[in-house]
Amino acid sequence: MAEHRRLKVLAVAAAAHPDRGSEPGLGWGWVETLAKHHDLWVISGEREGNREAIERRLREVPGLSDRLKVFFVPRPDGLWLERAFPPLYYRLYRQWHLKAFDVARDLAERIPFDLAHQINMTGYREPGYLWKLDLPFVWGPVGGTQNVPLRFASVLGPGPFFYHLAKVVVNNLQLRFHPRVRKAVRRADGFVSSTSDTRRAFLRVWGKDSVVIPDSGPPLDAVAPRNIGDGSTFSIAWSGLHVSRKALPLVLHAARRLPAAIDWHLDIIGEGRMSRRWQQLAGKLGIARRCTWHGWVPRVQAQQIVANADVFAFLSLHEGMPTVVMEALALGVPVVCLDICGQGDLVDDSCGIKIPATRPRDVIACAAAALAALAGKPERRDERSQACLRRSALSSWENKAGSMNDVYAAARTVWLERGNRHAVA
């Protein structure tokens, strides 16, 4: 890995929280790790107590506050609004980016930045406005081009199916015709995609290639080691928001098909609008007594539940780069997943089993066979666990930062070759 000089970087991380997973967690993961290599001025959304958590983290990590300055702009939007009425959510989110750009422009007038970086949100639909600055511009990791496979309508249910059908149509139209996406893509001196699916989508639609760097990574702090039990009960873990695209019913049906000789148990973390329906399904399948529904628990407790499992079964139909899969591997727990989205890039034969996303009944049969195969070789648990840790290490935040350093260097080269200035409409 080439050595890179320390840069002054102006960044937007719309969601960042050191104690959360998903988008806020990955936002902070990038910010804290890049601050080891560069001096960062970061504009972040203020909501859900993240300001207090970030300020605490800046005090706790030696020297971090010297390398990282965070400027908060309150966010009026929220996940509840995105699910309830997406048009209003994106309108408010765009307004937030305009306010963030006002802060960025003011900072750029006072500080000689070397580069501007739009970090997150990962979804491509809102590229922000940093591309308007007269600086080398890096965008990404970018995701959000993946669609739910509509052939899984029976798993989604009627209402969610029509929602995702509409989303597929809108997603394809926005990718091709969203004017600010087009400007940001063309303007990007460094372009990073979060998955190989997204890389292929932008190549196909815009002819723009990108470097693939997963947007999320293992927990920044050390996690509890996997607790390898005596093998008397085959322990399966699942974690996520209880919404239709997460497709927990596929796991429930697969577990029900396990041979009677296997004494198994399924730990389910999370809650959501599908919780009651999925609990009822477990009852109808006759496996309710084998399932423990934990609801939302503190992150450390959730990690311990997964660490105690023999396998993490995650058959989600739509993801970016799922943090829960990253964490499972970091805990040394093998993963059974669909061969799509970010998990398709992350999991290989050494650390889990990937299943083609063909049709529901085939996925259920393959998942049951995969779980049975892992349950049938308890003597290989430690071997599999070590393979997971090795795979996780490849996706460490330090490795990602090294790859992003290369993107930074290449972006500055492209910027210089263009003559140092951009005329942006």
C-alpha cells in the first residue's frame, strides 16, 4: 500500500453515530478511521442523540479531537418518515443538504482543503452538493441501486410487493434521469461503490466505473469472542428490522425442515411491523418453542447473542453491505445468506454458504440443506470460526481506509489533469 500525505478533507456524513449500527454506524466508522490518516472537517446530521455520543467519543479516543472537527446541522427527516411518505422525506433531506452545503461553502472559504468527500447516506438518490465546490470531489461508497427480487412476492406479502414494485420502477427511473445524480457522477474525480452490483449498475447506465469498497465494516471496538458451546444444541441467530424485505419467513421455513435428529434453536433480534405476523407464522409452523424473540437489545447484548450462535442465517432480499453480516464474521460466526447485494460480495466458501436467489421454495430447500450441513460437522466449528475472522480482517476499517487513500490520491491526480477548475452548472 502506497504512502499518502495527510490531507485536509471536507466531508459530509449525513448519518453518524459511534454507538449505532447500520447507516449511522458506518458513517462514524468512516469518519473515525479516515481521521487517523487525514485532518477531517465533517458536517453531520444532528438527531437521535448522536451529538452527545460523538462528543463523548471525541473525548474518549486520544488525539481524535485534534484530527476531527464535527459540525452539526439538525435533520428534520427520519426513518419513520421515509417509510410513511418517501416524497416528503427526500424533500426534507434535500433541504438538509442545502443547509449542509452552506456550512461547507463557508468552511471552504476559510480553510485550504485538499479534497471534498460525500460519505453518506450511502443511497445514490441524494448526492448532496459538495460537487459544486472548486475542490477534488470524491463520492462514496455509493449504493442503493439494488432492487428486491419480485419473484419473492409470496414472501413479501401483497402490500409490500406492490410497494417494492413501485420502488423498482422509481429506482430505475431515478438512476437514469435524476439530474443531480447525473451531475455528481460526471463531476466525481473519485467514485466509490459499496457493492459489485452497484458498480455494474453505474457502468451500465452511465459508463462510469468505480472502485468497490464496502460501505460498512466490523465494529471499531473489540467485540466479545465467539463462545463455542458443547454442540448439544445447534444455535441459529438472526438480526434485523422486522420488515418484509428482510425475509425472516425463509429462515423459519428452512429451520422447520431441519432433520428431527438436530436439536436446534433460533434467536431473533429486532422488532418491526412484521413482528407479530412472523411470530404467528412460527406458531403455525410448529416451531414457536424453538424461537426466542429478543426484540431490540443493546448492541453489546446483540453481539453476545450472535457470538453464542453456531450460524448466522440471513436470507434478506435487499441490502447494501449489511452491518449484521460484518459483525457476525467479526465474531467468528459463519453466515448462510443469499448470493446477492453486499452479503454476496462479503461471504465466500471459507466463512459461510451462499444460496442463489432463485425462487422461494428452492431457497428454503437450499437453506435447510446449508444449515443441516453446518450442524452436522460440530468438530469443524473452530476451523470455520477462524476462517470467519480472517475474512472479516480483509474488510477491516484500516484496510478500507487504505483503499480510500488510493482513491483520494487518484482523485487529486484527475483534478490536476483537468486543470484545477470546474465549471459547474
